[in-house]
Amino acid sequence: MKYIKLMRVQHYVKNLLVFAALMCSGEFFDTDKIIADSIAFVSFCLISSVVYIINDIRDRDKDRQHPTKRYRPIASGAVTVRNAWILAILLFVLSMAANACVLHVDSTLVLLLYLVLNLAYSFGLKNVPLLDVAILVSGFIIRVVYGGMVSDITISNWLYLAIITLAFYFAFGKRRNELQKGKNTEAGETRSVLKYYTLNFLDKSMNMCLTLAIAFYSLWSIDGKTASLYHGKYLIFTVPLVLLIVLKYSLTVEGDSDGDPVEVLLHDKVLLLLCVVYLLIMFGMLYL
């Protein structure tokens, strides 16, 4: 169980973005494409665990000073640094092996780009304001690009922009709550980059990104290619539901939350239900 916790399996939900391009293309039931994306999903889950493990190894001393992160396997001493490195190397090899099954050279480069960017983040770039957020956002985009690449799906520019701006909203929200909680705990701020941010700046940035995300999603929903998919012309009517979802997320994330999108989603039953309803409606419009 301690190794499962170290791999942060619960964060694999973010890797479902690998299926985003295929889901929105109207080709979800293409057997070859769904198999390719499923393999890509496994590969990305494994490589993301490598990133989490290395990050925990690097931050183990700081994590011991954090009110909640001190319970992580490496910080708490439940897993030794040596065993953590062995697991990280094993997962990397398995990820590359799974990726090789899709027989797509460019996808390997994208996967390695994700690894390099996140290692650069762990080894210092996380202390550079705005660049730290940009790297977090790149992880979301790379997931979408990777999934579209292995399944040979061309992704709408509007969808790209919607995901980018929404990812920035999530990233700024995470920093906002880290800053807020850093000021409200005896442990103080444990992330050095937080000294460059203010709550006012983060709030304004979140509002800007959220506004743009809704606008770009609306433009994607009325795009000619999107509207041509089955009942795609009705996707514009999902905009109010998307607005309700992000408003509920905002309400939760600005409360007693650490701002992590996965943690917020998994612990907010109403938000989770709204997301499930949205996905079912989307699936029905695009495929039934």
C-alpha cells in the first residue's frame, strides 16, 4: 500500500485527458484508436508516477515540515530513498515498453518531453514565478497531445485553448490555496515561489483564465466540425452546465481546500456528480 501511495495512483484521473481528443472526435468506438489510447493511458500513468516519486525524493526534507505532506511515504520514512529510486527506474522502463506498443516515434518524444519538463520543475524551475505554473499547465496539454497523436486525431484549436486556459486556472488555484494555507499554519510557507505571488494577483489571474476557458469552450461547441458530429449542434447547451461545474469548483477551492484539482474532485461529491452528468450528456450528444 505504501508504494501505491508513493505512485499517487489517485492522480491517474488526470491522465484521462489522454482520451480527450478521441472522445471529442466522434471516433471513440474505433477499436484500433481506443486500444492505442488505452495503451497510451497506461504509459502516461507510469511515467507520471516516475515524476511524483522523483519529486518526493527531492522534497523529502521540506515535506517533513509540511502539516500534511510529512505523511508521504518517503518523508515519513515508510519508503527508503533507495527503494524509491528502484521503483522509479522500473516504472520508467515499463512506461517506455508500453509506449513502444503504439509504434509511434513522435509519441516517445512527447512522453520524454513531459518527463524532462517535470524533472526540470522538480530540480529548480518550480521556484521561478509563472514558469512554475506554465510547466504545470504543460502537463495537461501534453496529455491531450499525446492521446491525439497515438490515435491520429486532429485536435480543434478551440479545444486546445479551452484546456490551456482551464489548466492555468487550476494551477493558479493551487498556488492560491498553498499561499493561503501557508499563512494560516504554524509551519509557514513551504514553497519558496509563493513569496512572489499575492492573493490579489492569483484571484485576478484565476478569473481571467476561467473567463477565457468558458469563451473558448463555447467557441469549440459551435465550431462547424464539432456541430457536424451526430447531435453536436446541441453542444452549445452544455455551456451552462460547464459554467455550473467551474463555479462549484471555485466555491470549493476557495474554501478549506489545498487547491489540488484531483483532491477537490474526489472529495466533493456534488462536483463529481456534475462532472459525471456532463460526461454522460457529452457522450450522448456525440455518439447516440
